[in-house]
Amino acid sequence: MNRRGFCLAAAATALAVPLTGCVTVHGERADIPAVRSDGAAQVLARFARASNAATRAYDESLIDATESGALGDTDRAGLRAKHANHPEGNPEFTPLVFSDTRFLVPRQRGWPKFFVADTATNRGADRWLLVFRRFAAGDPWKASFLAVLPADALPAPATDKDGHVLPLPLSGTDLLVQPGRLSAAYSSYLQQAADAPPFADGPSTSQQLAGRDKNRRTANSVTQYADQPADGGDFTPVALRTKDGGALVFFAGRHQTRATYREGYRLTIDQDTQALMTGTPRTSVTLSRLGQQAVTVPPADAPGAKVTVLSRLAGLVAATGA
């Protein structure tokens, strides 16, 4: 899916209860909302301005202050490729507009802190979930994950009495797979490891494995697949408790394919891939992609418990020819 066919401007309502009074609150110690309602709206609007400007100009530097992690790396590579082929930018670009936005804001003690913007856009009927995170009080909020899914696929988040969503730690939960292990678990699943946890059938799981099996060996090529976790720093997963007792988790992963072609086969490579290519593609092409996943994880003791992938966005970040 082309992420740059997506990108942003907004006005929003919020679930967070703002802090009031003239007091000093220490975010590293106090259990407080991750962001105030007006602050969340400002973060989203700032993100929209930067993203729209970057997409119009095909200038990757314009998103450095507003994006990080899987989303940032994917968008930077996409803009770099577009700029190489269209240095004049995209004057016909239509800015993306948010509407019907709500913010999922947890109470948190310590750093990092995060919140999720759940919004409609002018890019179709699906909802966007943008995860914003910062690691210290003086840092800017940056979007590190994006999920795109139908409104009826979004699980209801559990909330406290004040309407704040409930964050979950990376380990020590009652879930089938710990949030901090999901990137490794999904990589193991795609590698068809015997001890991989169960994932529900779907386009990003069983259908993807079937496609790999079909393309692994053809008349013209042999393709190898490698999957690795991406789960530290800006790639650290984010998890929220859902009303059904499970969790909604955002995480990333690195996925590589290497296709080796028969002698004499004429390779055809699209412009964006060529723009990111190092080396000369004579007989093989290695493509490196970064995936962003949003999944639901049930409790470990739930009958027939399986992880369900709600959204997966995979973008090309590097290519090598040999």
C-alpha cells in the first residue's frame, strides 16, 4: 500500500481530561494523562502541516520533526524515491484532511508517553490510527505507527472512570503473546517456525504464506524470504487494553526478499525501486521492507486464542541489485 497516497490536516475532539490549576506536574513520577486535549489537537495539526508539505515537495527532511520509528523510516524512503524521479515535487497534490477525530489518551507515569489519534480522512472510508510518542518532556511528539482499517474492525478500548484508555506494559500481562514479543512472534510465524504462536487466517498471515509458497520457485526465479523483529527505541510496541479483556497492539518488523533470476531473464524494475537501488541488478534483486502492524491479542486462556492482524502497511526502504 502506498503510504504517500495517504498524508494529513485536522480538527478534533478529545477523550483526555485536561490538567487544571497552577501546579508543577512531574511526568516522570505523577500518574497523569499523557497529553492534554488541546495539546493532542495541536500535535495532530502540526503533523498534518509537515506531512502535506513534505508530500507536495517530495522532501523527506520536512517530516523529521514529526515522524519517527516505522512510519518515519517508511515515509522518508518513499519521499526519497519520489524526489529522485520527480524533483519538481507534486504540485497537483491534494492535502489530506482529518475529520471525526477522537484521541485515545492513557494515564501514564514516567517516559516514554504516547497517545493514539483515531480519525476519518478524505482518502476513503477507512479509519486511521496514528500513534504519537515522545521520550521526555522537552521532546516533540512524533508519529511512529500508522494503522488503516474499517471503522467496524476497531476493537472497543477499555477506559477508566475519566475516559482514559488503559496502557499495557511490554511484558507480564495475561495476554497470549506479550506486547514486547509480538515483533519476534510475527517474524517467527512468517518463517513458519514450529514454535510460533497462532495467528488467525487472513491477508497478512495465511494468505501471505500461501503467496510466498507460490512464488518461492517459478520458471524464471527463486525467491528467499527473511523476517526480523524491529522492536527497540522508536520501534517499541504500544499496547492498549480492550473491553473484551484482550489488547490492541502496534508493532513493526523488517521483511526482506531476495529474487535470483535465470540467466538471460530480462529484469523489469519500477522507478521507485530503481531510485532506492544500490548495486546493479543483473541476476538478483533484494528488497527490504518495513512493516507496521496493528493486531488484537486475546488473553492466554481465551478459547481458541489467536492473534488477529487488523492492519498491515509494508513500505520499501532499500533495494540492492547484484
